[in-house]
Amino acid sequence: MKPITIINIDGETLYNFEKVTLNQAINNHHTFSLVVDYDTVETVGSYTLDDSKEWLGKSIVINFNDTDFLGVITNVKLQHSNGFEGKLLVSGYSKTILLENGAHMHSWLHKSLDTIVNDTVRAAGLTAKINPVFKTPITYQAQYKENHFQFIQRLAKQYNEWLYYDGIQLVFGKPTLAAAITVEYGADMDTLNIAIEAIASTAANFSYNALHNVRDESKSRGRVEGLNELGSYAFDVSKELYSINTQEDLQTKAANKSEIDTFVHNQQGSKMATANVLSATSTKQGLTVGTIIKVTGAQRGLDAFEVKNYGEYIITKITHTATGSSEYRNSFEAISSGTAILPVPEVALPEATTQLATVLSNEDPKQKGRVEVQFQWQKHELKTSWIRVMTPDAGSSDHHAQNRGHVFIPEKGDQVMVGFRFNNPNQPFVMGSLFHGNNGAGGKDQNNYKSIITKSGHILEFNDTNKAESIKITDKKGNQIFIDTAGETITINALKDININAGENLNITAGKNINVNAGDNITENVGKNITTNAGGNIAVSATGNIEETSDNRTELVDKNFKRNATASNEIAGKVSMFSQKENMTLQSGKTVEFNSVEKSNMF
């Protein structure tokens, strides 16, 4: 069959052209270049880009017999030579270039991979076949200073998904592939190269789940599915040659050990996909990236030609060249068609730097002290997942299973500084809080004041002012403990009661005096004894009555016992008065009366 190449620009067929080249590869944009005689487009006498300038930004369709390519023209150049005769050099990209819209920041919360990719592709007005193998909703996914195409490349790399442009639309995830096209060496192909390569693919990756405090690790396996005979041989040699496992963090956040095992296994499969590469040049049309080819070749035998089957391969890279509409060649590279994972895009993972954010909530549903924050580039409903808060000291002990250390969780509306584990934009954590112009007051004069103030108004304040040092604890109602360092005093003020409870002893010692003053009453209740000792005098004074009640009373006086009263009455069931050594004297300013119901004995 005679090769046919047809070019259409903005709906109009270009019948005459000198040369067209189309470069196609998985994981990347496709590029094309077209050479056209100047007078094919421009009128005679034109010396600059007149009519041809209208091609800029227009769609172009390049048809190689049964294969279409849809692209966009991004450059039109007039090349003069031999006077004003010249050529038009037209070039551009696949429609995927529309995803190259400059660095962007966005995030998704609890969304599936296909939803994230679909949102990204739809924003550029691009059509796509999206069917990733990974179906689990992703807790938090950030697009960080990447254009849309770089972001999609990164997702394909992290989740080991297929990514290529099939000529018409973007493919993300392994599609249903068409039947193999037979390509024969000696008929369709004039050169054929088959290569195997030893590739370092063994690895050990770990991931840490903070919520469950679990560190999981997975090592690459001793087998890779989908390799053909040559690829399997190269894999066995590679294992012997590169026997040291690498050790690094798994950049893709995994929910459990099973996901880690899958990611590590897929990474190994992606690396080994190019262990056996077939490359060739041919005149066969109808080929593009993602095409399955059955490679055969006729080899001269003893009596006749013998057909050799090289196996089936999938094209990962191809360059088409057409000189005029009827001359065509291509060169391509292909890997084993049984490969489950394609080579991943060569795209650098973004490294996140510290950022400001605002706390949206601290009501952690798991009650682990986590917060939700919103970065300054996030708007409306965009926010992070529940993230941890760094503190100077955190952990547990034999006496406290939880919350040993500093527990200061930022409040809703607080401004915080956020860092990232391994600089991964998908793994943020709060480093600390910051004051700003509306809520910061500083440390006052000479930075002498340090304080902790809670949201309700409780205050712990340290004053380092020279000769006025103090520590003050004040609650929101004004109850206060004041330690006057300069004045060497401690003052406790309570709006109502002060209660002191001791499980055993309460000891109060003063170097000088103890003064107790009460506006109303002082009440003492003791379960057993009260002992009062004084090195000097004891003075008890009452403007009213003094009442004493006891079972027995004993008064011991080493020297004199005096009692003065306006009137003194002693009433008892029996009264005895003894003078063991000297005389007993009864004296009255008037009469001494002895009254007895019965007899009175005076001797």
C-alpha cells in the first residue's frame, strides 16, 4: 500500500508541503515540525508573515494513513533565502501542551486518583481516557508549584500509572489495548535492534503512619510480572549484579502495609520495563505510542525462508517523517507488551518549603490534638487533612499514657507556620504559631515581660524588670497568686474562698509572726487533740463571751493563778479545795456566807 500523509490546519487541508516530522513518546508532550513553501500560503510579493500568521494557535491534524495526530501550532517562522523566496517553518505540540499553564498550587481532600486527574485535565479543556489502577481515595493530595502536566506526570510516577498521548487524547491508567499489528523485518522494517540491559531495581522503602504510630517497610520482590524471556534473563542478572537494597522514604503516602508492598513492587516493575528494548526503522504506517506490534522476520533456511517470531512489543517512542504526501518512514522503540507498568515519567518531585496557614479547626475527631489548616493559596473549601502539631516535649510515661509534655493546641483562626516531612507537600505538620499585627503586643519595655494567656483569659506572667521582678498567675475573674521577687513576698487573692487540703500533714512555719484575720468567724474542727505551746504568753481576748466545754479540765500553773471578774460562779456536783502546804485564806469585802442543805463542817 502506498503511504499517505494528509495535513489539515484549522479545518483546511494543506495539499503541498515539503516535510513533516512528528515525535511521540510516552510520559511526554509530542512535538511536530512542518516545512512549507512560502508561496503555498502567502501571496506573491509578501515579505513577512501575512496570511500564515493566522496559523498560530490553531489546531493541526496529521494523518498517517490510519493514524491521526491532533496538535496545536505554537510557532510560525519565515525563513528567507535567495532574496524574498523562502519557507515557512511551522512547529508545535500535542494538545497536552495546554496543560503547561505555569506553576500552580491546588489540593484535594479524600478524592480518588481519577477525580484528581480529571479535575486537572478538565481545567485545560483537554479530553482524556482516565482509568487508573489505584482506586483508593487519597487522604490529601497537593499540587505544589507545578504546571498541570508536571503534576499529572508526578501522579503517574508516584502511583506507577500509564501515561501517554495517543494522538487524540491523554491516556492515564492502563487502557484496553487494540490487537497487535504485524510488522515484518525485511518487508516493513529495514533495521532491527534488540537490546537487554542490567538495571538496578532492588529497593527497600518505609512509611510512617502517625495516627497508629506504625512504621512499615517493604522490600522489592524477586520477580517482576510481564517480562518476556529476554527481560526475565536481564532481571535475573540484575539481581545478582546489583544486590544492595536502597533505603528511603516512600514518597507516596500509603494507608497500610499492603499499599506499601504494592507501590514498591510496581516501582521495581517500572524500572525493569526497559530491560529488553526493541528498536527499528520502518515504512509501516498506522503505528503510534501504545500500539502493540507483533514482530516477525523471514530468515533463509535450507530449503525456504523461515518466519521467526520475535514476540509482541508495545511502542513507547516513535518518530514519523514524511517527505511530501507519499514518502514516509518511522523509527521506534518498544518494550515487552506484557509489561504491567510502563517506565515512569522523568519528573522531579516538588520540595515544599515552610508556609503560613490559618487554623480552621482543632476539633480532631480522633482526639489526638491535630488541626485542620488552610494555606494562603487555598481558598473556599480547600484545606489540609488533620495534621500534627509540633511541641517542645511530647510523649508518654509510666504514669501518663497520653499528653506527657507540652499540650498547646492552636486555636481556630490562629496563624501557624507549617513544615513538611521529607519536604513532601502531601505531609504537612504545624511547626508553631505566629503573632501578627492585629494580635501581637511583644514583650513591652526592654522585652521584660513573658506570658502565657489562654483563650478565656487565664494569665501566667513573668516580669524581669530590674528591682521589680515578679511572677503573677491570674484567672479570667481576677483571682490571683502574686510572687513579688523584688519585695520577697507572696500574695494570694481570692474573690471568694481559699481551700487548702492535705492528705496527711499541713505544716505552717513563719520566721516571725503569723497573723490571722477574719471578717466574721474562725472555726476550728479537729478529729483528735489540739495542742498549743507558747514560748512566752498566751493572750485570749473576746468582747463577748468565752465558752469552754469538755469532759474533764485540768489546769496546771507553776506559780500564781489569778482570776478577776465582776462576778464569779462555780457550780459543780461536788467541789473540793485543797491547800497542801500553807494556809487557805477566804477573804471578802463584806460577808463570807456558808450555806449547806445539810450540815457544815469547818474542822
